[in-house]
Amino acid sequence: MKWVLLALGALLPGCAGLARQETPPLPFHVALIPVRTAAVALRPPAPPRPPLDPEAPPREPPPEPLRLTVDGPLATAACAAALAERCFVQVSALDYPEGVSAEQFAAERTPRQQEAWWIEQALARQADLVLRCEMRYDEVVESETNGLFVPNLVLFALGGPFCYFLDDRDYDVRAEFDCEFFDVAALSGARGAAPIAPALDRRLALLDPRLKPRPCALDFVDRTAGASTSFYLASLLVPAGLLCQRAGQVREEVTEALVAQLCDDLAEEIVAKRERLLAPASRAPFRLEPEVAFRARRTDAGQLEVAGEVLLSPRDGVDRLHAWSVAAGGAVVRAPMPPPAVEGESLRYRLALQLPAPPDAAARTVQVVVTDATRDRFARTFTVPIEP
């Protein structure tokens, strides 16, 4: 199957673009709380076996099912990598207090104390959003051959190794992946924002995807990684789809496929609903438009030029914006809002300023803060990449 896909990819280079359209990264630095994983019962209980006839020969016990253990650090690393690659300017995985394990952290602190720690850490990283994720999964995995098994029988009959590369066996994992994005400034009251509540209240989430996985398929080569070579000898007589269902590195392969699929689906959900993060209807009446988001570049004069547009839709007593600022390499430049252009019922602010370029040539981002003109001075922060 891998060879077929590689050949199709070479012949049809446009297919990858059709399957996954690349979009500019959202202008946010996301602080990712370590993903919580928990094994729970998500399958209906198995029906009881019929009573054994006293005169019948003893029955063999059912085979031991394949059982998974999803590691929290694995899920956290995969989630951070997927979101940094496809969704956001920057993603930082937060850490537990030094010398404190995840179990100790959960046992020794109340939920409110845990949330306060994560908000504090997100602020220390100068993050714009904080992401909380929980992955619940049923550790028992069901497996069966899929629609590629019959075509693979043809390859088996013809002989040769081609039948090893069709993903002819499905592994059905029951799991739920719940994620919630929060605005750090609104939660903390930092940078001039009025705090709504110093806690990760689900009602304040800007975006809250709920994801479930699809069955993952493995070929014979994936299933036999790390297993006995006797499976290859047996495959000369028995179709590969019936062999090595739970041995070798099947558990690891299924676990990694599950985590990768859920993280990829999360990235797809974020791309599809990016407006929910750029213009959170629950709080800020101003938003960025993806096509005119902020840009930062170094000038020949050694300055850093930052420009962009903010669109205000007056409501809830917010009829104008107050100020904006840019922070880069320890330097902060603040400026009042220029007169806006009126567009129907909205106001468009075109912003531009220059500040000293960060002395560190490796600096990759600047942080933009936009503040409204209400008494609470509500603010939103954005992280903008510095163009090469």
C-alpha cells in the first residue's frame, strides 16, 4: 500500500494540496497544558457467555484482548508538534513544578490551584492562548480484517511480498479527545485586561473541539515490527491479514496512530474554525482578518516595522479602540489608536509603527497588544512572526 501511495504521489503531485490546504498560521502563541490521559470504559459490556454444558468438553478461554496505555507526555508532544506545524505561530508545552509528578500535582493541589499554576506559567511564557486537553480512551482494542483483506488475498495467491504492504487489518479504539482554548489576558487580567475569572471555566472557552477517532489500519510490516520472524515464515501459508494481530509492536503502533490521528483532527478543526479564535464573539468586539493580519519585518535601517489592521464592530458599549503596543526583545513601544476608517457599521484601524529591532538576531516573534476604550480596558494579545 505504501508503494502504491508513493507512486500516486509522484504521478499526481496536486493531490496532497487538495487533501490538505495550507493556511497561514494563526497569530497566537499557545501554551499547552500537559495532556491528561485516562483509561475508562467506553465500550458496552460484552454479553455473558452461555452456560457450559456439563457433558461438553471444556472450552478454551477467549484470547486476551489487545490493551493500550496512552502516555500523557506522548500525547502532549504530538499535540504540540501538530499545532506548531499547521496552526499557530508558536506552541509551548507547559511543565509541572520542578520535582513534582503529574500524580503529585493532581493529588496535592485543588483544581483551582492547578488552574492558577497553568495561567501563571502561560503568562511567564508570554502566551496569548492556553489550551487544555483531556484524552479518555478504552484500553481494550478490537481488531478485524477490513475491505482490503480480499484484494490482499489475490496478492497472497500470486506470491511475493506485495501482500505485506496493504493495510488490511483495522484496530478500533474507542476514545474521546476534549480540548478547550482560553484567552490568557482575559483570564489573568494582565496587560491591562480586566479578568473575567482566574480559572479555566469551560463557559469561557473560545473554541472547544470534541473529537473521536476512526479505526486505524496497519499492514503486515507495521504489525510484525519487533516480532518473531516466524510470522514471515507462516505468511507463506497463511494470508498476512490473519497473522500477528496482537504481537510485536502492534500496541505501540496503534497507540501512536491513535494519538497522531486525534492531534491531526484537532488541527483540522482549528483551521476550519479559525474565525472563532480571531473574533471570539463571547468577549472581544474587535478582530483580525486573516488576509490582513499583522506583519513584522526588519528594515535596512536596523528597525523592526510592524503593521496590520484591526476591525471593530461596535457593541456592548465598545465604540472605539484605545491603544496598541508592540513588545520585542525586552523593548515595548506603545501608541494611541489612529483615526479609523468607517466601513458600514464597523471601524477599521490601520496600524503601523517602528521600534528597535531585537538585539538577538535569533528572535522570531513580537507580541502585539490591542486595548479597547472601555473602563475595563479589555485587551487581546497576538504573536506575530518576524519575516526573514
